[in-house]
Amino acid sequence: GLQFDLLIVLYALEPRVVAPADLAHYTGCKRSSVSAALGELCTRNWVTAQRSNEDRRSVDLSLTDAGRRLTDAAATDYLAVLARLAEDLARHPPTATSSGVTLPGPTLSTTSSS
């Protein structure tokens, strides 16, 4: 979700401090959505927000130590999942059909048994 995206962007841009408008730009989200998500991240002590020294109307955002540890662990887990997915796709590549691309793996039935 958006909170994960915000943590990842802050993590990727370290040690640079980031403004909320930058996070909105990088995530493609509205500033109001970013502000709401940041409020929760600050409450959980994963992100700090301090008044900017350059522009007193803005805040500088950065990860806390706890936020950095959380994001590092989450990114590691996420990359492991992507690696497993890539391995599975390499063993069982998707096939093109007249109705689109069929991916390997479990299929979901769209019909109900009434």
C-alpha cells in the first residue's frame, strides 16, 4: 500500500531528507493521501517530520532507526518473493493465447456452483 511505498522511497533516497510534495511526485499520489499516510507513519515512529530550515512552511521527512529497520526487513522479504516469482516464471513461462496471456499457477473459477 501507500505506506509501504512511502517507506521505500524514503529508504531509497537516504540520507537525503524529503518533502511531502516529493513523496507525492515519486509515488504518483495526491498530496492529501500522502499526508494522511505520513501521519500514521509518524505516529508509529517510523518517520520523523521536522520543519525545514530552508522553507519554514515545509517539513523535512526522514526514516527513524525503527523505520529503517522495518523497511530493510520488508524490502528484503519483498525481493525474496520477487526472486521466487521470477524463478517460477523461468521454469513455467506464460503462454500467449487468442484471449491474452495465460500465467502458470492456480486458476480461479469464475463460475458459481448454484
